Amino acid sequence: MGTPPDAQESAAPRLDLRELARAGGLIGAVIAGLSVAMVALIVEHFFSIRRRALMPVGLADALHRQISAGRFNEARQQCKSRPSFLAHVVEAGLAEADLGYDAVEKAMEDAATEQAARLFRKIEYLQVIGTLAPMLGLLGTVWGMILAFLEFESKANPQVSELAPGIYRALVTTLMGLGVAVPALAAYAIFRNRIDELAAEATLTAEQVFAEYKRAVAQRRIVRRAAETARPAPAEASRSKERT
């Protein structure tokens, strides 16, 4: 009689987390450490790279009212008390408010570029983990294959069943590396797109905060030009005096 199917299934080797950890060895432990770092980074970025964190609720309206009323010092204090992407951009513009809107706009663009670059550098660790994990897995696999084929030195013609355990253990690190790389790179792409979207939105919001200031500066410029046009030139003024 043959072996019952239940007995065959119970005799078949099964992989669990403990066996995977043992088969991964030192390189597997390093990859596991990278997985922990990856999860921690994803959780941190999830809370720090979002609309409420970069543009706190009510901050834009408060800054718009203060800047429109010319209360620049109060607006600076508001930015310092609620640090965020939007606050840093607006604060950079307030520092150049005495030089006109062109200087304000240039300062805000530079600040937005700097803040976006800081966020991109922040998520680059996920890309590093996504690149490094499969490379470590491949390193462990190559090393495991070398050890498996060393059986040919001790035995002239080893059986496939004798090589199989070493080969499957060698492939475990590749599995672990890919298991870390896939979610790390996926999360990196998601956060990168989110930064692009929120950075553009925050920059546009900062420009809207200075909308009334921009109109006031433009209005003063028009009045100044009109006054200069209506004012007679010095030579014409002197000739008019001589005629009188």
C-alpha cells in the first residue's frame, strides 16, 4: 500500500518565519533590519508628508488677513508659531516685503524649492533601502550557492536531494530582499508624487496669501507713474517761470 496523502503532506517540508530567519543567516538579519527601518520611515512620512502637516488648517487665511492689513510682524510671528512648508515660504516672502512684490515672489520661489528638496532628501532613504535590499539578497544567494556546490569537493557525484537544501537556503535571502525592495520603492514613488503635488499647492497658496499686497504694490506703482507723468519737467518749469 502507498503512503496516505495526509502522511505525505505532513512529511513535506514547510517554511515558516523561524526557518526563513535561520536560512537567511547574517545577511538575512541585515535585510530584516532594513525592513524594520522601512516600516518606520513609511509611518513617519505618512504623518509628516500630508496636506495638514505642510499647510495647517487656517494658517493661509490668518496670514492673508494680517498681510493685507500690513501687519507683517504679526504674520512673521504666526509663521514661527506654526512651522510648516507654507509658513517657511511665506516667512521668506515677508523678509523681502520692503523691496516690492518681485523680490517677495523670488524669495518664495527659492524657499519653496529648498523645502521641496528637503522633503525629497527625506524620502530618499526609502529608495536606498529599495536598492540595497535586493543587492544584499543576491549577495546571500551567491554565497549560499557557493556553499551548496562545495558538496562536489567532498563527494564525487552528490545527489540532487543533497544539493537542494543548500540551494533553497541560498534563495531565501533573495526572497527577503525582494520582499523589502518592492514596498520600499512603491512607497518612495507614492511619497515623491505627493511631495510634487503638495509643494505646488503650497506655493500657489503662498502667492494667494500675498494677493492683496501685490495689488496694493501695483496700485502704488500706477499712482507714482501717473504723478511723474503729470509733473512738468524742470526745463519746462523754468521756461514757464520766465514767461510769467
